[in-house]
Amino acid sequence: MKTAKSNYPITKVREQFPALKRTYKDKTVAYFDGPGGSQVVGTAIQAITNYMEKGGANLHGAFPSSWETEKVISEARLAVADFLNVQANEVAFGANMTTLTIAIANALGKNFKAGDEVVVTEMDHRANIDPWIMMAEDRGLTVRWIKVDAETKTLDLTQLDELINEKTKIVAIGMASNAIGTVVDLKPFAERAKKVGALLVADAVHAAPHLPIDRDEMQVDILLCSAYKFFGPHIGIVAIKEELFKHLQPYKLTTSPDYYPDKLETGTQNHEGIAGIPSAIEFFAQFGEGETRRERILNGIEEVEKHENALANRLREGLSAIEGVTVTQAGANVPKTPTVAFQVSNIKPGDICKTLAEEHSIFVAAGHFYASTLGDVLSVNDSGGWVRAGLAPYNTEEEVERLIAAIKNL
């Protein structure tokens, strides 16, 4: 079990997030809603402001603000390339992960025919399920589901060879559950997908703030994440393998670029938001050591993870000791993100969130968090889903104890 380093610079970290100064009901707010969207690091806010104050512009103009916009996008692609260990020309931006996935699914669907198959899981956020189901319905494909083992809170691999077969074209897997934190080992899915010639699509939205990511090492063809989950602006990100990207034919205007990655970026992009991405990634790098930004990012994520996991372990321990509280989690041998989902007997999750906000200035969320199939499998949707508390680099031991005490008071 990892424990927090005594020299973790929590004061320095918190100083970097302006939102942490907020008070509610005369108390300093404790943010535990990071899995739904983290607070934004001040350097990213400043980068967004700087771009807008200097004067924004569209691309391909013969004037400085247009050139500067192109440089902003280029620098963001390079930062993402170091973050995910991909090539900069494989990185595209969009409104969010959901919008990008729908566009990619529709583009890939042009190459499929009735009788082909796609594979999704009961664990995933619907953003990595429904785009593939909608495409399958339009093209006459068969949808197969990898089930969740309700006891272990992990994916059931017993029928993997039957589910991923010679007819399979797409295997869509989440790297980690945004609802209950289970980290998924992609290796068996990648190996099976490659054996039958299927594409592997990985949803890294929840994983990106907590786990080191190497798309090619994981044998992933299409990897998606969102900057607003790792301390940046609301921008969706996708990294598509170059050979696949070259031949992708997304729906777009006839006058928009035919070259990648631009051909996937329909319309004018959120340039000011894109300007904030490098600073969000640099947040991790500041904790790390190494000669390259990639090395510093990986080392930095490791240091942050120690702090987050120590807090998450304390929260799980504290909540589990309270009578009437049920924590939904995989076993101790299963890696988890610092995301804790729980229920309290005879109290609706939504009511718990209201009480925590109004009486304790603690911000947490309730529901199925778009992992609705998982909620059905684990029989929590009818009772309002879970209360979900997510740990971030800026959370403190005091905040965790405050949350535990507040649940005891219920």
C-alpha cells in the first residue's frame, strides 16, 4: 500500500488552485467532485486569459494573432504527445470526449457492414458505449457485452475469446471506472483484439489524472481523454494511430481540411481552452525529475498518486468503519483510482450531498455518473446511485477527516 510522502508540498499545491479559496456557509469549501471535473490550476487559467487578452484569431491568416493561434495549438499537441507518449500529429481536439467518440464511430462505421461486431463493457461510462451502439444500429452490426462480475467489481474475462472474435471490428474499453475506481488491465483485451484484427478504443478520461499512460505500450489504437479532468479547460482530446488516422473519413464540411489531425476538428476550435492544456500537463511535471518532459510527467504522476492513494485509503477505511455505510469497491488486490463510491442506509445519495454542502461545505456528487449499466448490475440505480468522493492532488488529510466525520453525523 502506498503512503503519502511526508514532504508532499500540499501547501504549494493548494496555492496553485484559485478555486480553493472559495467559502460556502462561512466555511472553506472541500472539493471532492474531481471525477466529474477537477478544479483548474492557476497557470492554465492565466494561459487562457493571456490568449484572449492578446487577441484571438482563426487559423491560416496573414497576421500575428492567427500565427499565434496556430502556435498555441501546436504547443498543446506537443504537450499531449508527451503526456500520452504519442506523436503530436496524432492528437486532435474537440468539444469533449463524447463528441469526439461519436464522430470517430460514425467515421469508422463507413468501413463496416452488417454482420460485423463491436464489443463494449458493462463497466464503462456511456460515452464509450452509446456511440458504438448507435453506429452499430445504423450499420447493422452486432453489439456484444463484456459483463461485470458483481462480486469482484471487475470485468469478467471468462468468455473473452468468444466475445472478441474474427467478426469483431471495435473493442471499446475504459481504463478505469469513473464510478467505482476499478482500474482495468487492458493487456488481455489488446492481445485478443490484435489477434483477430480488431481496433482497441480506450477511454482514459477517468484514468488520465491518476495513471501514467503510454498508448502504444498498451497497444491501443484510439485513446481519448479530457483536459478538464486533469486540472485544465473543457477540451476533449484523442490520440489516433497515424496509419489509422490517415485513412479515417470523418463527416465534415467539404471546405474543411482533408489532412490529419485537422480533419477531425470540425468548425472553429476552442482556441483559448486549448491554450490552457500545456499548463495543465506541466502541473504534473513540476513534481517530477528527468531530462525530458515525458520523464518529468511520469515521475510527477507517481508522486501525486502516492498522496492521493494515501488519502483514498484513509477515506475507504474511515467510511467502512461507520455502521450503515457500504463502500462499493473491488478487492484489495485490484488497483483502483482514488475514487470512493458509497451508500448510506435509508438516506438517498442526493440528500447526503445536500447535507454535506449545506452543513459542512463539502462538495460531492450523487448518481450513476453515466456508468448506468454498472449501476444496474450492482443494483444501485433504483436507490439513487452512489455518493462519489474523488481525491485530487489538492485534497488534504483534514478534508478527508472532515468528510468522514460528516458522514458519521448523518
